Amino acid sequence: MPDSDTRIRLACPDLGEEELDAVRRVLRSGVLTNGPENEAFGQEFADRHAARFGVTFCTGTAALDAMLLAEGIGAGDEVIVPSMTFVSTATAVCHVGARPVFADIDPRTFNLDPAAVAARLGPATRAVLTVHYAGQPGDLDELARVCAGAAVPLLEDAAQAAGAEYRSRPVGTFGRSAMFSFTPTKNITTGEGGIVLTDDPGTAERLRLLRNHGQSALYRHESLGHNWRLTEMQAAIGRVQLRKLDGILERKHAIAGELTRRLAGVSGLTTPYRAPDARGTWMLYTCLLPGIRDRVLADLLARGIEARIYFPPVHRQPLFAGRGAGMGPVADGGSAMLPVTEAVAEAMLSIPVHHRLTEAEVAEIADAVTDAVGRASAAPPGAASVASAPVPAGRVPAVGTLGTLGTLGTLGTLGTLDAVGRPKPVGDR
């Protein structure tokens, strides 16, 4: 979360009287869980994405776990995932007892490269779990062909992609199942929450059992399950948010277009790629700033403009790096196998693109980025590093490493400090 010095936030949920009215309606009903709001929200979200079934969950991470379990994935299995994602894409695979295998990404979309996926397929591969980075779909047709040729299912981590389309078809319908997230950084939110979409009635039933202790009727338990239920209050909020989705996306497309218009000619900066056959959600506006990213980030933070690196590569997280076959694909993170991921991670920076930005704020962001890039490019090597750049009080620039490729740089605004001076974490799923 941004601190008090932040003037322009990276994300800004759209919550108001309609959501309050929805919560009041639920509270007056006395039905706070396992009720009609969840059923309605699940079906309405499924209908919006041209899917048959939508099963809600308390978090996006729970939805990921359930999606994998519903596919029967477990011990001894491998699931191909990108490293350019939030950590739960990979840890969900670990939670079900399987092994995540990292494949490289396309340098333009930052999504799984179908050729890299094909190279990572093996006898233990049980699924390919693709992520729609920043809500922008990748080459889903080719990825589906690779999966079909190997007879493994394609699953979608569409956490950031509610409302996205690929070749006029809604994201969430290209794989056997798809998961979406509703955390506050997403375009629509229920605070915490997630959903899995599927066209298969058997999968939908397994998801419902997993969500509620394997219970098919009162005190009749068919299988192992969890308490992964979304509350009725959250589901009611989700229904209101879903009605706002198209307006939010329309505004974000306009803002992203204006940012690109203003930044396209800036030397040293590459604006986000817009595939001609895809319509993304602009959950993020991620630029590439090779060699100067850290200085630009420090400059923006000092100006009160929130920016962040989405995401430090998962295979370089302490959880995976150096764990070998137990947790990651190879020992020491396998940097040589993911050259595009490594290069993108060194240069990427996400700036505000939320739908509540004013025209003046959009102009200010573009001008600030342009000025910061110019100053960073003109500075001698090593000048104005993250360690020495001015950072508003209360922020901690967390610095990581990427082996031979140098520093990863700051993670942007991670929130205020806890009692012992550590940054409070911010989740994405």
C-alpha cells in the first residue's frame, strides 16, 4: 500500500454507495455464507466470460489450489509455469504436491513463449498454467496447439485479466479451467477473493466440494476439502463490481492510449506492447527501461508517484533458488534457462494506469516519467543509484539480485513499516 507521501497511487478501487447498499442487503438477510449471492456472482461472472460454470473462492490463491486439485494434479506431476508472475502461480503447484517447471516468456507480451513451453514438456508434465501478464493475453492459439499436441491441459491464471479478450473470445475459455482474482489491486475487487471458470460439470462439482469440506449435503462428506468459501458480503460486492467492469476497462484503455501517445518517443523507454488480436485489461502499464530503471523508479517515488516492479522473477525467490529438483527446475534458480525473463526483470517498471486518474494526473505521470528517463540517461554510470536516491520517509527500497545480470532493484512501494522496521507485504492473489 502507498504511504502518506504518495499523491498518485498505482491502483485505486472503485467502491461506493452501491457496494455499501449490497452489504447492507446481505446483513439484513441474515445469510452470511453459503447463500444466493455466491451462486449469483459465480454465474454472472461466468456468463460475462462465456463460461458455463463459475465457482467462487475466498482468495485467488485458494482458487488456484482448487483448480489444480480438481484436475487431479498431485505428487510426481509437473506443471509448466512462467517465472514472470506472482509467487502463488508456482506455490499453488507445490501446495498440491507437484513440481513447478519454469519456462521462458515472450519478450513483448511477457507471457509464456509457446516454443519455450514445448521445450520444457516431459513425461511428468500434467498441465501448462499460463498467466495473462498485466491482463494482456499472449499467443493462446499456439499455446493451445502445443498443449493439444502433448495431450496436456492448458490452465489459465487470469488473475489480472477479468474482461480481457483474445481474437474476440473472452479470456478464461481457452483452457480447461481458468482462475481470476479480486484483490484490491485488480480492476474489480471483493477485498480478497477468487473464482474458477470451467465448462465441465464434473470439474465444477469437484471445485464446489473442495470449497466446502467435500460436503455434498448437510454433514455428508464425499471427499477431502477445505473452508475456502467467499462470504456473502464479498459476493454481493463482487456483483456490483462486475457491473462496473466494462466502464472501468473503457477508461483504462483510454488512459493507456494517452500514456503511450505521450511516452512513445522517449529515448530509452519502451511502452507496453499491444497485440492487434487481443484486448487486454491494463491492470498494469509496464514499461521497459534497460539500464536506468532503478533511477527512474527512485525519481518517481520521490515525486509522490507510486511505481512498482511487477514482478521479481519467482525462480529467484529464496523459496525456489538453490532448492534444485525439490522446489525449482534446477539448482541456483536456473537463470541460464530463462534469459528473456531475466532481461525483462532487469528493465521493467509499472506506473499508474487506474481508471480514476484525471487527465491532469495522466499528463503529470507522463511528464514525470519523461523527465526521470532524461535525467537517468544523462547521469554517469553508477550515479543516483537506488541506494543514494532520495526516497520519501517510510519507504524501504528492497534490493534483490539476479546473479550475473546485476541488481534487480527496488520493489517499489511495499507499504509502511512494521514494528521492527520491515516493509509490510502486499499480496497479489
